[in-house]
Amino acid sequence: MEIMLHPRVKKYLEDCAEKEKVIEHIGRLAGDPYNTRSGVDIKKLKGKRHDMYRLRVGEHRVEYFVEENKIWIDDVFYRGRGYR
């Protein structure tokens, strides 16, 4: 699967102290973006417009959805910001 990043995700990753770790976990999504497994904590989110999922990477959260064999990374944020 191809991974597509929103421009705000690219901007967040430029300033992120754990950039390599977050990028590594995003890359693991290509294998199976739906199921939690060792080292990858995935949860389906409720109340979103698409079937959105959340990937937990330490203190960072990655929100994404899967459409037409592509993984669209919609948002990445620090845990303290919460879900909007």
C-alpha cells in the first residue's frame, strides 16, 4: 500500500524530536493498517467522517484512513493535544 501524508503531517514531522521513530511506525502500516500487533498499537476511532484509525507511537498519535489501496495520514499530534 502507498502511504500519503497531509502537508500538516510533514510540517509536524520536521519539528518532531522522535521523527525517525514515528516515520518507522507509519511505514509499518503498509503491511496491515487495521490490526494491532507487536510494536504497533492501532485503534478504530468513533464519530469520524471516514473509518479513521489511530496509531499510537509513544507520546504521539497518528490519525489515518484507508481508501483505494492507499493509507492517508490525516493528522499527527502530541498526546496532550487530544482528539479534535
